[in-house]
Amino acid sequence: MLRVISSVEAVERLKAEGFNTNVNRLNAGLRQGVYPFGCAIKLNEYVYEIYSTLLDQWIAERSERT
């Protein structure tokens, strides 16, 4: 099942894994298409969709843990 999480939850996961980021930086990256684990949808304001499984895969690919 596809699970969409908030930018806040994504940042919490990233910080727990040692990534230095914040909500503003993450959202800017999503708007620019830098991060493959989510998207930014322009309505009256931006809406962010971050896909939990893709985020976990992205973290695992960059993790120093084995």
C-alpha cells in the first residue's frame, strides 16, 4: 500500500538517519525535482506528497550502515 507522509515526518526520518535537513530545504528540493521520493503540486500554494517507501529506499541507498 502506498503511504504518503508529511514533510515534517520525512524530515524526522531523515534526521534520525543522520541527514542534516529541515522542512524548508526538503520542500524546496521537492519543488525543484531534486528528490525522487516525492513531488510538489502547485495549487493556490504548494502541496507536498512524500512516498514513504521511496523515501526509505532513498535513505537506504545513502546509508553508511550495512
